[in-house]
Amino acid sequence: MNIVDVGLEMAEAQQRLSAYKNNITIFGSARVKRTDPLFQEAYQLAKELSDEGYNILTGAGPGIMKAANKGAYEGKSKSIGLNIELPHEQSANPYLDECLTFEHFFSRKVMLVKHAKACVYFPGGYGTADELMEVLTLVQTQKMPRVPLILYGLEYWKPLLFWFSKLAEDSYIDLQDIALMRVVDSTDEIIEIIKESACH
């Protein structure tokens, strides 16, 4: 990793993204198929948020990212993708008003949350978990402002929440750290939390 390249990458991304206000970042698995109910739910959520005046940021790939970008693209606000150069994946999905391409995960992760008014986490794998842990750590340590961190799908996230409870039991984290997240089972709840947050 060349630190100069990382700096240049972040500076360019900052310049381009600073033009967009009122952004919501949506994370989730790249492997979700179009036939999966989660695809439709991510699409519908992004479409509604876009129509309400929120730009949607994703990692620009397939699956949940594609669904969210499609919803935003068909809505009234902007669909923005922050793509990553990988050996086998991933090409950017076609539903983007603006696409930035990153070489480094680190700078991409920073930019996905730096301009976000809220972060929504659909079910996903290592990447989604990594992005959640990164943001939890930044908010916990007050290295970024507290924004709504919304986990979609209680049944899916339950094992992770159980582990977090164990961490709190063992005093590795505080109970209040678990309260940094909201877990919901409907996209209506997500929209309500985001609107409520915007009023404060």
C-alpha cells in the first residue's frame, strides 16, 4: 500500500462527494440474487428514500448494492457507487449517477461513511461485517459523529447481537455500545428512524 496513492485517492473522492448532501449508505451482500426478497426490499427502501430527498451510497457492486442503486436511480435523488478494484469481482452495476473507483478498501470504507447521515446494514458476509465493525469502532471512540446504524433483519443479526451481549457481560464493551445500533424488521422502520434523526 502506497500511502501517497491512498491520500490522493481520498482527496479526489472527498472533492467529488462533497457536492452531495443528505446521503444514506446501504451495505449488504453482493451475492443476493434478484429473486431474493431482500433484493426487492433493498430496492424499495432506496426508492422511497430517494423520493424523500436522500442520495443513496453503496459499494457499487451486485446484490444488495445493485438493488439499492436501482431504487435510488429510479427515484428523485442521486444513486452513487464507490466501487473497488478486485482480481475477480466486481464490475460496477449500471444504476449509478456517479461512480468512483477505489484501489484500497481503507479509503473506500472511509468515504462510504464520511458523508452519510445514516448507515443501513442488510444481511451480508465478511465485507458487510467488516464495514459494520469499522463504523461501530469509530462511533464508539468518537472518531466520527454518531449517526443511526440500522441493522435490517433481526433473525439474521441475532447471533451477532448475542455475541455482543457476551462481550458486554465480560466487560469487553459497555452495554451502551450495543445501543449504538438499531435492529429492525421492516423498511418502514428504517425510514422512520432516518426521518426522526433528521429532526434532531
